[in-house]
Amino acid sequence: MCKSTGKSNLTYEEALVSEKHAIQKVQQLPDELVAPALHIIQFSMLSLRDLADVIAKKVQKDLFVGAQLCGRKNGSLYPCRVLKVVENGIDKKQYEVAWVGKNEKTTENAILLGDDLVWKKTPFSRNILKSFIRESTCRSIPWVLHEKLAQKHGISTDPPKELRNRFFFQDGQLVNRMQKRKKENRNTVEEVNEESGKSKRKKGETGKSDTVKSSKEENNQPKEESVKYPIDDLLLQPSPDDPLFTDRPSPSKDFSVPMDCVGDLLMVWDFCSSFSRLLHLFPFSLEDFENAICHKDSNLVLIAETHSAILRLLIKDDGEYALALQKRKRKTKISLITWTEYICDFLEMINITELCSYMSTIKRGHYGLLDANAKLGILRELLSHALETDLIRGKLDEHIEQRQALGATQRGEALEYARKKREEKEKLKGESGANQLGKENSMESTGSNPHIAENGNPTIETGEMAEEVISTRQSNAYNRRQLDCPSKKTEEKQNVDPIAKAENITNSNDKETQKQLSGDKKEVDEKKSKEKREQRRDYFEREMEKRSIRTSPLGKDRNYNRYWWFRRDGRIFVESFDAKQWGYYSTKEEVDALIGSLNCKGERERALHKQLEKFYGKISVELQKRSKDLAHKIALEEAVLRRSTRVRAPPRENPANAFLNYANKWKED
């Protein structure tokens, strides 16, 4: 991390460069503003952001010599530069400024008030002021300046009155009283516990002395702090809780081109594949392109069409190359016979000594005799000029706009789905609340009516007058009869109960069946909705891939080796940290072993593991397809070898020479 700017996720070298740049910017702060800014910083309790804002307001208010801003002149604002601060004993400061014209030339001087001067933009950004604060202080909140810096500018190092109750200086450092008191209390408690532990150990049995000593030694050992992963990969140490890592396979390095040309080979092929429609160049495989580069035939169609397609693009752009052709009165139509002449014109235009040395060989018609380094060097320069054309830049802008539109559509669909789910939850919540409320109301109405019996039939109230008429004897006889034989109501109740019970069971079964059917239907609907969302997500990913802007590596391993995956080839290429060595993995088993060898506790390998898992399905499909094609190609080669010498097939029929049969099906007429 850069200690000046606070930027994180930087390597050690990047942090040093960032600190160096920050120090250079901080040194640009005028001397007139340093002392006032330091006075604001000393013992400030503001956060870093707020403190930087306060200093920025101070800088905007107090102008300094050399400040470039705008001044009012005849009712308009014109650029000017402050030359001197004029002190005339007036409340408002005056400034002598020089009006700045075109090409930063001063025209005349004038004296203006501070109100007539306006900043065109903030003189110092918040990040610069933050770096200035960090460089000037030895601690934060309260911010304390370095002792020598404070003495240099005559700033007091004694805490203000409002902070003396909370802070004090000890051994040149500002100490928080509360924290020190807590620390002392903690130490006292530990000492008391240790003394009590000693007394208990003295009273214990002698046979336990060894155990006590060992426990004491363990207590005296410093506790290991828990590490928060991920951390830098090179800081990782073997741990007992680590999973069983597989051995990382060694990548294959059987390239046809020299090792230092592999990077250029991949770059040129990826460019031609990505912009094949715009170049009107029919796609070809990386292996065919590699074989064509190494082939010594000077009139190879694949090589001629690749150069011609890029040259046509430069001609359409009406740039420097098109003007060079007009001067030479060249035709704009490039053919398989004249394409080398246009290559020579391009080499003369760029005037690179190393590449111009190949012109004599090309003019003699021996382009194929050039080594792979020379061919890829020419193609690399063609690419660098093609990327600056309006056609390529316009295509990239179009891809960016389309990707943004696709992203907005995808986000809109996700928000709409989330809104519907939220509405469904609220609806279900409301329905369950209404059902619960209805049950409570029915229970309250039943319990509050004394005329409703347990069986649901209303009872008839006899009244007090009837009770007075009935004599004691009659009531006793009535009670005896009630005990001897059951009443009609009791018989009816006993007869009705089984029927009602059966009806209730039937109703509950129907409700459960309906509930189960609705639940099954809901599950089916959710499953269909999930499948539809996955299909839409795959669609958006495919469309994004079609509109690729640039090819980026999947990630880096602990040793900073980069891993590249090109969808049109399938293999995973490994580039060393110094870009001097290349290799590749071409089988699914190798990719599985690579994934199993990554330690996710490290920052780089964690990110690489995540990307490999993300594209694992596509990588596996491409590698399996590649393995099948390779097996088919080997079978064909063996069939060719088994033929009799009398009926030997011509070289072009050999699958290894498929690049010789290349034809540009998208060529412009």
C-alpha cells in the first residue's frame, strides 16, 4: 500500500512509484501556503477528508504568487497570473496580476481586488492535500506534525487546552490518557492473576509441577494473531489446515515460432479474429497462422490476405498511408501479385531501420524467406497503425455502446424480477395476516355470545319466573329422569357427530389437496422462471463476448505469471512475469490440475481461481472439441502415411498442411 496516497492492492514497486509521484506533487505547494496549512493541521480532530477540504478552502481564499486564475476585466473574465500581493493598509487585499494571452504570453499588468479574481479550477486536488497531510504528520486524530517541521515554521507542540485532559506528551509521543489507564489496569489484573496462580501452584501436589511449568511456558508465549485472508501470495506459509494441493503441470512449449515471437503471434491472430468482419478476412485457426508464418512459400494465400486486409483498412482511413500511395500514384486495389509492393511502401513510410533492411528481399519476391521475427515485426507495425484508424476506433465505440445497452437491459430485467418477487411476498404476507385476523374475529364472536352451546345450537333462557313456579319435588324427579335415560338432544348430538366429523375430514382433505396442487404449480412456475433467467443470462454473456473490446488475462499466479484464454483457440496460454517464456495447457486434465494447485489464500491465485471456475464450462467444451479435432487429424495423417508410394497424396491433402488450402471467403470484390 502507498503510505502517501493510501492506495491499496499495489505491488512493492508500484507503491514506491506512487509515493514518489505523491511527494513530487506535494512539493509543488507554495511556501506561502505551507505555514497556514500546517497551523490548521496541528492537533486537528477532523477526519482526513474534512481536513483536506478545510485546507482547500483556505488555499482558494488566500491567493499566492504564481497562482493562475481568471480576473474580471471590462465585465468579463480573462486568464491572469498573480505577480505580487499589494499591502496598502486596506481591509481587502489587492493583487498585482499579469494578463495572460495566447501561448502563455503576458500582455499587461493590473491591480485587482481579491473579489475580482476567480479560480478556473481548484488549485490543488483533495488527493494532493491528503498526501501533504500524511507527509507532514506523525499521527492522526489528533493530527500531530513532525517535531522538526513544527519548529521550522514556529508552530507550538503543546496540546491546546481542550485536549490536555485527554492527551499528553510522553517520550516525544502524544499519548491518550484513557487508553494508557486501561492498559495499566489490564497489566495490574494480569499481575494479580499471575500471583494467585503461583500461590495455587505452590499448594498443589508435587507430581503436577511439570504440567504447571509447561502451561506457564505456553501462557508466556506470544499469541499468534489470526491472519485475514487473502494476503499477498509470496507471504503465504504452509499451514496444517491447507487443502491437499495437486502438482501444477508443466505447460507445453512446442511452438513452431521462436519463443520471443509467441506474444506477437497471439496478438496479431487475436486482432485478425476479433475484427475479421471489419477487415473482410475469413477467420483462420492459430495453428494455421503459426504454420503459415513459418512456411517459406512467398505467395502463401493466408499471409498475403492477412497483410492485404490490414493495408486496405489503412487506405480506407484516408490517413498518412493513403497519402503516401497517392504520391506514388498507386491503385487502391491490392491483389495477390502486387501486395508486396504495398508492404514496401508502408515500410518506407514508417522508416524503421530494422524493418527497412528487409525491403530488398521482399522486392525480389522472396517474402517467404524472411524469418518469423521479421514477418511478425511487420505485422505488429501494421496493427499499431490500424488501431489508430477511425474505422477501428469507431467499431470499438460501437461495441462499448452496445455493451452498455446490454448491461442496462440486464440490470433492468434483474430489477423487474426483484420487484415482482417483493410484491409477491407482500401479497402473501397480507393474505396470511387477513386470514389470521378472520380467525381471531370468529373466535371472539363465539366466545362473547352466551347463547351458543358447544354443539353450535342456541339455548333457550327459561327466566327467573319459571324457576319460582317449579317446585323442589318436581325438579328432583326431573333430575332423576335425566340420570335414568339420555335426552333426545344427547341422542341427536351422538348421531350427528360422526357425520359432521366425516364432513370436516373431507373438507380438510380437499384443502390439503388444493394446497399441494398450488404448491406443485408454484414449484413448476419457479423452475421455469429460473430456467428462463439462466437462458437470458447466457444470452447476455454471448452477446457481450461478441462485442469484445480487448482481451485481458484470466489472472496471475503467485509468481506473477499471466494466464490467457482465447475463446477461438481453447488452450490456456501461460506467459512468464518477464514475457520471455510462453507455454500452454491443451487438455481438460491439465486445467483441472492447474485449478487444484492454486492456493486461494493468496490474492492473485484467488482471483485466478475465480476466473477459471467462471469460464470452466466453456474452457472444457473448447478443449474437448480441440482434442476430438486433433485425434481426427492424427487419424487422417496416419491414413496418408499408410498409402502406397505410387498413389501418394499431394502435400495439400495432409491435414497438417491445411493452411495451404486457405481461401478468404469474405474478401471484397
